[in-house]
Amino acid sequence: MDAEASAEPRGALTVPGLGAQVRSTVGRLYRRFRSERPEGGLGDAALDVLNWLHKTGPQTLTELSEVAQVTPASMSQSVNRLTSAGYVVRTPDPGDRRKVLFRTTPEGARLAETTRARRDAWLEGRLGALSPEDQQVVARACAILATISDS
């Protein structure tokens, strides 16, 4: 290792390997969010679907599959779990009676809101402990990461 690289503080970001560092950090953050979920039988995939439905409103299985970037068969397992638990219901699409829409029930909406509030509270607590300068850096990084994720 050269002297210049060893002089960097631990965890300092460098341009070479930045993609791997971002991926690793986002992955660790996502895993930390998963630990802030409520107790119960729903897995992360089902909770993600529930939160998406609560946020966006009724969706078809195909729409949900496309958003989650999974096969319709995988999405079917998630929505079946949610319907069995009483968090989501199937309703006919008013625009095309051949299609089925999935929407949250009041209980599903409560669970989605509780899950989001718990995760937000954890993150807000951590962000609140940062200096104002570091908070601005995180805000800028979020804007940049949003641009990358939307590309």
C-alpha cells in the first residue's frame, strides 16, 4: 500500500471503486431498514409490496411485478401472502373487468404507515445526530442517488 492511500481516514471514499462502495453502503442501509420492521410473518418482499400499494393506490399484478422487477409468479406469492393476512384485497379493474387490482385494506394501510414511521424515526434519529454540514452532504447525495436510480 502506498503512503498516500494509507494516509486516508478509514472509510474515506475514493473515486476508484466508488460504485462498489455505494452499492455496499446502500445494501447495509437497506438491511438496517429491514431490521426496523414490525414483528410478524410478513417478509421484506411482501412489506415492500404493501408499502408500494399504500403509497400509489391500486395496481395490477403486472404493474407490481414491473415496479419490483420480479416475475409475475414471484409477485403472485407476495400478494397471496398479503391477501391471506388481510392486508390487501383483490378488486375488479373498473376500466377492464378482465383485470384484477390489488389495494390495501384499512389494516394493511395501518401496517404500512406503522412500518414507515418506525423506519423514518430510526433514520431521522441518526441523521439528527449529524452536523448541519453532514446533513447537507447527505441531502445532496440523496439527490444525486435519486438521479442515478431514475436513469
